[in-house]
Amino acid sequence: MMFSDIYVTAATLEEAKSIARAIVEEKLGACVNISPIKSLYRWKGSIEEDEEYALSIKTKSSLVDKVAARVRQLHSYENPCIISFTIESGSSAYLDWIHEETL
């Protein structure tokens, strides 16, 4: 079984919590960590600087596409950051827990 950590940014804490709650309630992710971040990026020709919230979604790799689709449905951004990283190794008990808590 393969596992992934999906990185997503959100505009507000409320949006981040709403996305996280949906992902966990729908068993698309076992856990979502939310952290405040400062972002500097180029958007439509200008350099922008914002406070955002980063989500780290732990899930099965087989669910990455479903998580990404659900995030896009819930997200306010035109082009949200949704990036998946494969978890190469980890605590077997933790990885078993992710397996048990997701579809």
C-alpha cells in the first residue's frame, strides 16, 4: 500500500478548516494539519504577497485524484495549489492508521 501527503494552500483559516473537515468526514484523508504561512507568488503578471493557510492531507496514494477533485470543488481559488508527495517510509502503526481511516 502506498501513501501520500497532499499539500494545499487556502485563503483563510475558515476555508482551510472547511476543506479539512470535508476530506476527513468523507474518509478521503485520515488527517489534515493546518498551518499559517506567508506566500509570495506571481499571479497574472503581478507579484502578490498574502497570508494563507497550508493543509497537509495524509491519505492513500490511490485517493490522490479524488482528494484533488474534492479540494477543487470546495476551494475559492481559480487555480489552487494541490501538490502530492509520496510517503517513502514512516511509522508502520501510523501508516496502518491512515489505511484504516480512509476509503
